[in-house]
Amino acid sequence: MSATSFTYVQRNRKMVFGIGVRNTLGAEVSELNAQKVFLILDGGALALQKSIEDLIGSKLVSTWTDVKQHVPVELAAAARNAVTDSSADLVVCVGGGSSTGLAKAIALSHRIPIIAIPTTYAGSEQTTIYGLTGDRHKQTGSDAIVLPRVSLYDAELTVDLPLSVTGASAFNALAHSVESLYATGCNPITTAIALEGVRAINLSLPLVMSSPKNIEARAQLLYGAAMSGISLGDTSAGFHHKICHVLGGAFGLVHADAHSVVLPHAIAFNAPVLPFEMAQLAHALDCRQDDVAGSLWDLAKRSGVPSSLAQLGLHRENLAEAATRAVAEIRTNPRNFDAASIELLLQGAFDGVRPVATN
């Protein structure tokens, strides 16, 4: 990667950080000249329904609360029909990655903008990537229309987020940054953003897990997640991310939980061919260059997130199928791979062992 010859495209996005910024929602709706707002809230955001509806006011035409992870195609079709019936010209989504994912499915079909108010650390509100799941397969793609035009980051909305969701969704974001260091489309600018995301998450996640009401630490974690989302959106989903899509789409594993388990093992696999990127990650994680994968595993353990695929309900007999499916999904990777090598990686992730880089 040359520091003097590359292309970086700036996306059409607005990001607002601060305590109480959710209260600017009405003004943001007006700024986009929207007249009919379709509101999506997932289960974790239902307590906010009344306050968000009040902020939207008379422009609210429908509230949708049926949200499922991985955006099943049948659910997307039902929500799209509801948007058509309401003649909505703007989607507001409040919640985690599943809420954002459904909003993206609507934006994709109806070509209308999104305002996102994240209440987890998924970071998907900063990507042009969408995904729909049907017949045990998660189909992903990229379209500029699904990138939310506005994202409001209000750390107050994350204070009551369960620690199990906090840790797993933060690892989801962390995985975005880590893999974007070598994913297709990476360049010095995306790398700088990614390393900032890693640094912020590594510093703030342990603080949040030990002191859940620490609003400043949660604000820093939101910032890190947003940087990670940008880094993924400006590069592409690669080796690790595709494996997690298979585990979610084919076997129903929670997307964020799969990230926290698989990430250290995916990095252990690729580390031998990425010495420069591992040096960068080691600096951001404050660890030894030869122990980046192990340090990610340690962070997961300290954060109380799942560390084995067995914990997530996968069965050992599923590993061979998962590996075969992953090979069909992964387009590029810095290290050569086959179904056998991915199955071996997944065996380590299934058993939850601390990974080490191997040639």
C-alpha cells in the first residue's frame, strides 16, 4: 500500500456526538425536508419509543417494532410494504445493528434516506453494506443509499445496555477496524481511522465493563465504534467478516457474539503474512507484535463476552459445513486458505483456546 498513490472517497454522512443530541432529531428531520417518517425500534430501544415519537411529532406516519437479527427476507418484505402504504420519505432507526439493517433494506428498495440513533456499538450505521438472510444464507451488498445521512451518537442511550450486549457489539466494531487494515480498498486514510477505532475501543471497553454507568467511557466506546464502522464502510468485508456471516446466516448465531469468538482466531491465521499490520495493531492494543491475536482473546475474556463457538450453541459437527460455506463466500485474503484450514481455525474457536499465530 503506497502512501502517495491511492484513492479515498468521502461519503455523504453527518455524525453528531454528545450527551442529549437525540433531542435534535426533529431539526435533522426538517433539514432533510422529510414530511413522512417511518420509525423503527428494536427490542432494546422500546423504552425510548414515546420520547422518540414526540421528537418526530406530526411527521410520524408509522412505528415498526418487529426487528430480527440478520434481516430475514420475509421481515424485510413486510416492512417494505408498510413503508409503501405509509408513503414515508424518511426512515429513522433506533437501536442496534438489526434495527439499522432493516432500515437499510427499506432504503435500498425505496431509495429514501435514513437517520440512525445507535444504542449499541455495532457501527453498521457508518457503512454502505446491507444484508438480507433467506434459506440459511446471508446475502450482502453495498449501495450508497443505505448509508444513513445522519447518525446521532448519544451515550446516555447506552448506559442501561446489558454488559453482554455491550461487550459483544463492541467486539463487532473492533473486528471492523482490525480487518479493514488489510481488506480490499484499504489505504493510509482508512488505516488511520481504523487504528483510532482500535485504540478507542481498547481503552474504553474495559472501563465500561467494570463501571457500566461511566458515561464518558461509553461515549468514547461509541466514538470508537463509529470509527470502526467508517473503516469497514470505506474498505470491504473480508475473511473474518465472511466467516461470521456464515455462522449467523446458516446456523443462527448472534452476529456480534460470533465476532468476539472468531476475531482472535482469524487474526492468528493471517498474522504470519501481515507483519506491518500486526505491528500497527500491537501499538494500538499496547501489546507485543507476536501476541496480537492472544491480546484480542484476553480483551474478550476481560470483557466477559463469549470466547467459544460451543458457548453460542454451535455443534462440532457443524464446523465442516461452516468451513465449506465460508470458502464459497470469501473472495480475497492475504493468506491462502481452503476448507481444511478454515475448519482448523473454527475448531480453535469452538474450543475457546487462546490463539497463537502459526505459519
